[in-house]
Amino acid sequence: MTIATLSNEKTFLCEPGVTLLDNAKKHGLVLEYSCRSGRCGVCKAFAIGETAIIHHEESVLSPEEIAAGYILTCCRGALSDVHLDIEDLSLFGDIKSKTLPCRVDSVTRLSDDVLEVSLRLPPASPLDYIPGQYVDVIGKNGVRRSYSIANAPRQDGKLMLQIRQVVGGVMSQYWFGEIAINDLLRIEGPLGTFALRNTSVTNLVFLATGTGIAPVKAILEQLKSNPEQVANKKIWIYWGGRRTTDFYWQPELDILPVTFVQVLSRPNDSWDGRIGYIQNAVEDDGILMTDAVVYACGSELMIHSAKEKLIALGLPQKNFYSDAFVSSN
Ligand SMILES: Cc1cc2nc3c(=O)[nH]c(=O)nc-3n(C[C@H](O)[C@H](O)[C@H](O)COP(=O)(O)OP(=O)(O)OC[C@H]3O[C@@H](n4cnc5c(N)ncnc54)[C@H](O)[C@@H]3O)c2cc1C
Ligand code: FES
């Protein structure tokens, strides 16, 4: 066995053939991650020591980053003792993911290509999660896809998912063609580390495209129950879509200091709102990026260009959190 050391001096043993991310988890340490398949880059770390790819290609790393010693902890395992320039996230430390059976409780059409699916868990096995996290839904034949939980934890334990149809998609076929009330599915979760962090900055900026609004909705519900958490802060929500029908949700703007901006990339003549891409809208609105934290969720393209743009505008790199809805293949 080898040993991995984090920048806060915490260590964990590394079994051969197991990724650094999974080895950390086995020892009760949660490292930052989202897709677990080398596609989103959230688990990027600078590593000193010998590592090897265990599974998935590090497709999101540039040749320059690889040459400079960056790795993805969801792809690589340790061959020697390793130092990583990242810290574990104590916020998620006590939350264990598990696999549970669940039943489809209700299905509501939110727009022509988005469904809200409510899942009912066994009363004795509620899911403990932090708003912003996601679950893997395991359907027929073991097909597994990730979906953000669109609500904060509720008394009845139900999980709401907002699911966009991908034409020709395996799981979309089930959601949009075969689903029936009381269907039995399984979920694994909670997963991911996309969640509100304690921060002293003034501007909390949420960026979402499409169903990327789901975890933002969950985080907002959490804040509505604890508005003191955002006393003296400003909350900005930018939601990007292609058509007006993509905007199937409105935040309740009564309790929280929220500015809600919808931005259409392909507007029709009747649209008199904002036009373009959400990262450009943030720039146009002149939000002070040196005093901001950004949570971006949805398309990979938006996340990459928003990160680049907002960091260039002064956002500290460590204040950009993301959950990219990358496809599973
Ligand atoms: C962390 C995470 C959270 C997610 N949360 C949500 C969520 O809350 N709501 C939601 O609707 N989806 C979410 N997704 C995406 C979801 O997991 C599936 O990828 C999506 O539903 C497509 O699954 P499918 O089986 O229908 O299509 P697949 O059979 O997986 O794909 C069919 C074809 O479409 C392509 N494809 C798949 N997804 C996309 C895409 N997004 N854009 C372009 N092409 C695509 C594939 O490459 C493939 O060629 C999330 C993904 C991740 C990684
Ligand atoms: S690339 Fe490792 S979690 Fe996405």
C-alpha cells in the first residue's frame, strides 16, 4: 500500500487498482468531484509522485496540464506515495452514499422536453444529502444515469428530479416513453460535491443552463429555510435557455435577496428579455467578481467558458464550483 497526503496534511492509504478519489472515500475523506468519469475536470489536482490511470481517460486535461503534473483523482491511482495539492471537504464527511430501492411517485410535464419525476423512498431508509448533490438512477438492465436532486430534504423524504429528454437516449426512452407510477427503480447517492460553501464574499452567483437549474432550486429551498445564512449577501441567478419554453420554473422571490435573470440564446420576436449567453450577461451586469463565488451547473460548454471568462474578470479560481451534465459515454 502507498500513502496519499493532502495539502492540509491529512493522509489516506491507497490500495492498488483503486482511484485516489475512491481510496480517499474508503478512509472517510471526501475530495471534490462530480462526474467520476474524467469528463468534467472538477477533481483535478497537482500530484507529486507516481500515478497511473485506473479507468477512464483524462479527456478534459490538456497536454500542458498533464505535462505539468496535473491528474484527475477519479481516473488515477497511486503507484508510489503521492502528495496532492487539494484538501478534503469536511462538509460532506458524514454523508455516506448508499444504494436504495425507490418507486416513481408522480410524473409532471414541466415543458415539451422536461419532466419532473418524484421518487418515493422506503420510509425506513431516507436519503441524507446536501442540497446541490445528485443521485445515480439505476433503471432496467442496470442502465445508470446521474440526476441532480431538485429539492432540499423534505419531511416526506421524496426526491424530485428534473429530466430533459435526449433524443435517442437510452434512459430518455424510459422516462419519456415507458415510465409508470409505482415503477420500481434503484438510486445510488448522494453523490457529488456541488453545494453551498461557507464564504465571506458578498455575491453568490448561480449559473444554470436547462435542467442545470435543478440543484440551484434545491440550494435556494435550503436558503429559504435559513435566510440568515445569506444576510448581507446578494444572490444572482442566471438561467440560460434556447427557447422561451425552456423556462419552466420561477423562484419565489419573497424572502431572499435574489436577482433572477433569464437569458435566451435563440430568441423569437416576442422575447423582450436578455439575449445571448449567461456568462456574458454576468459580465454586462458588472458584478464584482473579486467579491463573488460562482456555482455553475448544466452544459459543459457554458461551464468552461464561464469559468474562463469570470476568472479573467477577477473571480478567484477557488471560488468557482461546477457540476457539468456530461453524458455517460
Ligand atoms: C453529475 C450529473 C448530473 C446530471 N443531472 C441531470 C439532471 O438533473 N437532469 C438531466 O436532465 N440530466 C442530468 N444529467 C445528464 C444525465 O445523466 C444523462 O446524461 C442524460 O439524461 C442523457 O441520458 P440518456 O440515457 O437519455 O442518453 P444516453 O443514452 O446517455 O445518450 C444518448 C446520446 O446523446 C448524447 N448525450 C447524452 N447527454 C447529452 C447531453 N446532455 N448533451 C448532448 N448530448 C448528450 C450521448 O453522447 C449519446 O450520443 C446529469 C449528468 C451528470 C454527470
Ligand atoms: S473528471 Fe473527475 S470527477 Fe469529473
